[in-house]
Amino acid sequence: MANLIEIKGVTHAYRTKAGPLPVLDGLTISVPEGEFAAVVGPSGCGKSTLTRLVAGLMKPDQGEVWLHGERVTTPRKTVGMAFQNPVLLEWRTILENVILPLEIVAPSMPQKDRVARAMHLLDMVGLKGFEGKRPSELSGGMRQRASLCRAIVHKPDVLIMDEPFGALDNFTREDLWQTMRDLRAAEPFTAVLITHDLRESVFLGDQVFVLSGRPARTQMVLAVDLPADRTLDVLYQPKAQEMLHTLRDQIRIAQGRDGGAH
């Protein structure tokens, strides 16, 4: 498979009153088309910066970011984004929130087609019947489901997720992992997931990129050799447990810790 995302030798620093704050240092990542890449690393190592660079919201100081063989220099309509905070608009219904990207990137699309597309996704994630509700009337997990629908309603080539499940309780989080698995099977896309949850990275990812401490480099790439239609039970099997053990060790290295439980 050809690489849809190419991050080539990216170095970036933020300007602060105390001087430049380096966050990325020669970072190189390749994600084949149709694959799901999870990115883990110590807090503050530049994971969220990486998502902004891929989306074209920022330009690196050095290096290049490529999507579909084109260098990224401006925001891309072919990128969908989901964040820890669903940021749904309270003055719009759930349905109206989900169709918002279509109003922007497909203004000539008939309204009935926008509604049909949005309702299809809402039905897939278990929100049929809630399309007329306001965001404040839904639970956190339901709002995040709506946010995921909004992120893929315009059929983006790339879905970027910055800790979308981080603020949810464990039960809701695991339920949404399965929702994401099903969405991906029905709506193929290439994804980059930023997460602090190693179990999440193994359950959802085809590969896991471990970033070093700041300024971040690619410390390790772990291939996730698990079935595409994996269930939560797979996380308790020896192969997954071995992967999680490896990732925990890598995070300790990235943190500069010699040992001890993570």
C-alpha cells in the first residue's frame, strides 16, 4: 500500500518569552492508505502538535508533511478531526451539528442528501432518535459519538483524533472503541489517533508510534498483529499482553525512567 501520510524529518519549536521551546526533532512517520496509526508518548512530547501539522493548521520549522503525494501547506478539506472536547454547537441540534462540515465543503449538496448521510452515521453509532436533541441533552459518550459522525460525514481521506475518549469513564471509552472499529469497517479511512491509553492504541491501531520525550523523535514503531474485527477479549490474550508490556517499557524509556511500574 502507498503511504497516504508522510511526515519527513519534521522539526518544530514554539516561540516563548523564554526563547524557543523545541517539541519535535526530525520526526519521521509514514502511514499507509487505509491504516490506523496510534501515537503514544510522554505528556508534553508534541503529540498534539503532530495532529495540527498533518491537518495543515501549522507549518513545521523544518521538514515536510505530505498527504496523497501533495505537500501540506494549508488546511485540508480532506481531513476530519475529533478532539477530547466534542465542541458541539449548543444552538444546533445533533443532526445540524453533524451536517455542518457538509455545509462547508459541499455547499451544492442537496439538503436532503446531507440529512440522509448524517442520519446514516447517527444510526450506525446508536444515536437514531436523538438527532433533534441539543448537545446538553446528551451524555458525554453520546456527544462524542456525534462528534465522530461529524468528523467523517464528509468522507475525509484522513481522520485525526486527539485523545477523543480521554475524558470518558472506562466503560464508555471501551464501548466507543468498538464503535470506532465498526465505523472504520463501514467507512474506510486512514486515521491518526493520539492517545495516552496503551490498551486503546493496541485495540484500534494497525501500528503504534512511540514518541520520545520532548523534543520528540520516533522512538519505536510497533506493528499490531491482531485481527481487524478484534473484540475487547483480545486485549487479555498473550499476544496483546506482550505488546502492552513492550509499549510500557518504551514509555518508561521515553520518560527517562529506569524501571518500575508505569
